[in-house]
Amino acid sequence: MGRWSERESDEERLPEGIQRVGYDADTQRYIYQDEEGGQWEGAEGARYGRLERVNGTSHPLSAAEVAAQNHSLRDSNREAWRYLLPFALLFIFLLLLLFRFINSAPSITCPSQSEPYTIRSGDTCWAIAKDHGLDVPGLLRLNPGTDCAGLRVGGLLCVPMK
């Protein structure tokens, strides 16, 4: 135990008859209670110091005050979204850019006497080769590295010119 640990207790530091009963994490204030049941709050972020009475001093708000308070809350909420909007738009733009590069077919350079063919839904290597007067090994010689099981719609293959 430290040399001055007895002076760190609430009994030593708080006024007589007042004890600490809680902590409000939202406002970062300690809550104290006196012998009569009155509640007090400490300064923000301070464990000890000046205390302010909480209950007994408030009065009910009128309808106009409630409406004004609600209006100011709505305005501050709109302002918070206004600060967030540019970052959200930038994030969406970057996602769209990423998807464009991921889903784009690589550009191909076809040898002479051949042209690019865009793969459509339902196309197979066999059907493409047959339509262009080739066999499958001939199609694969024109397109090295092509995986016939993984043809993607919109992809490009080189086929002989008609």
C-alpha cells in the first residue's frame, strides 16, 4: 500500500455527508449523493473538485422549448451526415473502380489473320471452334493459357477471320 493511499479515499476528499454513487460514461462525470438524497455531479473528467447540484433545480420544458430542442437536434444530425457524405462518396467511387478492374477482361492482341471474338452466354470452346471452322486444339493454339472450363461472358478469344 502506498504512503498516501489513505488520502485517496472518498472520505478524505469529499465534503462530509457526500458519497460517490456512480459514473456517467456519456458525460464523463461522477455522480454523488448527499445525506438528504440530493444528487450532485462533479466536473467533466475530474474525480474530485467542484460539485454542482443536479436535482431540484430543473424545471419542466414548455412545448416551444421542446420543439426548439428537437429542431436543433435534427439540424445537428443533418450536419453530421454532411461531414460524412464526401467520405462515403469517395468509398463508393473506389469500390466501383475496383469492381471495374476486377471484372474487366484483359485486352488481347490477336495474331494476323485472326480477330477478337466476344464470349456470349452459353458459349463453349467446342461451339466457338466449330462456328469458326476449327477444332478445340486449334482454338487453344490461337489462345494459349485459355481454360475452357472457365470461359467468362464478355471475355475475348482470338478466332480466324471469315
